[in-house]
Amino acid sequence: MNIALLGYGKMGKTIEQIAIKRGHNIILTIDKDDKDYDITKADVAIDFSIPTVAFGNISNCINNQVPVISGTTGWLDNYDKAVALCKEKKGAFIYASNYSLGVNIFFELNKTLAKMMSTLKQYNVSMEEIHHTQKLDAPSGTAISLANDIISQHTSYDNWKLDESDETTIPIVAKRIEDVPGTHSVNYKSEVDTISIEHIAHTRQGFALGAVIAAEWIAGKTGVFTMNDVLNIG
């Protein structure tokens, strides 16, 4: 399979290594300032760029009938536009805030726990995420996904905020520490105990592998999908 990498930072380079090991060809590596390239050469594109160019990358792929996998966070104000364009053009598109296979299992555990805790009003939920210092957005897209999934299952909460909380708001603490690939924890605390679930990424390999698996899966398909479709979970 011929793959175009839209975004060639640390994640892009890791995806490249894994894709080549799995027998694929990297035919384009596009950085944020590269404008003049032919995306139609690719069988699929993987976008790990930056928030300001992600929607343009995704639109370019969809308009040219190239399936696109996006893991860029911080651009989701335009997500509905991307979905509408994909449906209009009969394209293929997956967005995930995190492509790690383990994190997507963690998402399902988080939803199940939130549903179980929704009747136990003595527990207050809080979240923490830790990433490397080069990460531009805070909280992380993964933390936002986790918070929104809690809200969907837990009737006591209707919002999340960075470093703020009240009776109906989930507080998210975001820390930036050198060379941390990604840690996310969800905590339910009462006066007598705390229940916590946590996912710790040891390297970027898990994120990159999941993105390549998603690219392999979407080949030949039409529609808007999620990692639940790729992994057949949820």
C-alpha cells in the first residue's frame, strides 16, 4: 500500500518506521509548509500534522478520493465539516483522538465505569493527563474524549474544564513533562476511598501502530468511521 504522511514530526517518523516494517511504501512526507504535492499518488493518507493545517489536509484527501486517517487534535471545530464533506464526496475518513489499541480499550472501560458510578453521588470525578512538552494543545484530545464519554454516561456531569471544577464540571489537570508519551487517569474520590483507572503509554509505538492498522482497515471502504469500527469493539 502506498501511504502519504501528512505531518512529519516525531509521530510521523514513527509511523513511517512501522509502516515500512509492515510492508507498505511511504511515497509522500508532507510538512506543514509543503503545499505543492499530488495526494492522488497515495492509496491512503495518515495525518498527524498541526491543528491549523489538519482540516485542509483532510479536505484535500477527501476531495481527491484518498482515504484519510487523522490523529491531529485541536482542530475539531471543523470536524462536522469534514464529516459532511466525506459523505458528500463518498470518501473514507477516520478521526481518533488516540490510535493506541490500549487507549481504545481504556475508552470502553471508562464508559463502563462512568455508568456504574453514576448512581453513587458520594464520588466526585477528576482527571489528569501528562504529555511531552512539545504537545501544543491542553487538555489532550484523549482527555477530552474521556471526559465527554463520562458525561454521556454519568448524569451528574454536563461539562469539563481545565483546572476548574464545580458540582457538574469535571476538572482536568494537564501537565507537560519532558519525554512523556502520554498518561491519562480518571479518578472517583469519596471521603472513604478512591477508584482510579489509568493508561500509561511507554513509547509512541502504540499510537503509530494503531494508525497504520486503521489505514490498512479503511482501504476499499467508504464512510466515516472510528477506532471502534477498526477494532470491532463498543
